[in-house]
Amino acid sequence: MYLVTPDPERGIVAAPRAPQDLTAETEQALTTRGFTWDDSIEAYVRPTTAGEAISTASAVAAKLRTLGHCVITPAAVALAQLPA
């Protein structure tokens, strides 16, 4: 399970619930999108402008779901994933 959310200080945060969520496939998916691991918060972070935060978080959440993870997102990110 992951929490994916915009963060005003860090950009986008993708936080795993447990160590078993940190698979090689997931790590590759996040790092190829510019995320790096932040030991201080035990999560992946990616600097992102405020204007891109919702769409970026939405895309990352969708990718994590395709890898079999349950993903929790704020309402604005969840709404961005709905078809137009």
C-alpha cells in the first residue's frame, strides 16, 4: 500500500506502508519518474511545481496501481484520475 500526495515542501511524496511494498519493480517505476528515497521520512519524493502536483501524483498513483499496489490519495488526486 502507498500514500501518494502532493507536499508543499517536497513536491510529490510516495510513501510505502511497509517494507514489503518496496519491490524492485516499484523502485524502478518511481526512480525512472525522478523520485528519490528520503530516509528522513521513509518515502520517495520528487520535486514538482504546484501547478503539476495533482497531475503528477495522479499519474504516479495510477502506475503504482498497475503494479498491484493499493494506493491512497487525497480527493483532488483521486478526482484527477476519473475519465473526463
